[in-house]
Amino acid sequence: MPDNSQHTGMAMPEGGSGTMMGNLLFTGGKYGINMNNQQYLIKDTTFDGCNTAIFISHVFDLVVQNVTFENCQTGIDGM
């Protein structure tokens, strides 16, 4: 995604359980992941140059494991 843009790499605006996401790379943009769901595991994921790597509007259960934040202003914003 372009640096300093309003782009979002992955958005989950509706309910449900995405379960597991892993081995992902998000580069640039406003948000790497914009979450608003129930339960997730994010594993082995890299965020590089995102304004906010993980933005959480609402999540019941979230596990973040072996995640790398490079050149991000905010790693996890839980509101």
C-alpha cells in the first residue's frame, strides 16, 4: 500500500470468527489490519511502514504471537 495513504490491508467489518491468520506481510497504508470481530490468532506476521499495524474496534479474544512491527507509528491500537 502507498506510504502515508488511507489504505487498509485487511478489514473485518462484520461479526464472525476469522480464527487464524499467519505468515502475512503488510507494507504501508493507514492500517495493516482493521479488526471488528470475535476471536483471532495472528501469528508470524510482519507489518512494515503501516501507520497503525493492528487497529481493534472490537474483539472478544485476540492472541498475537511472533509479530514484527517495523517503521510503524503504532503497533496495536485497542481504542
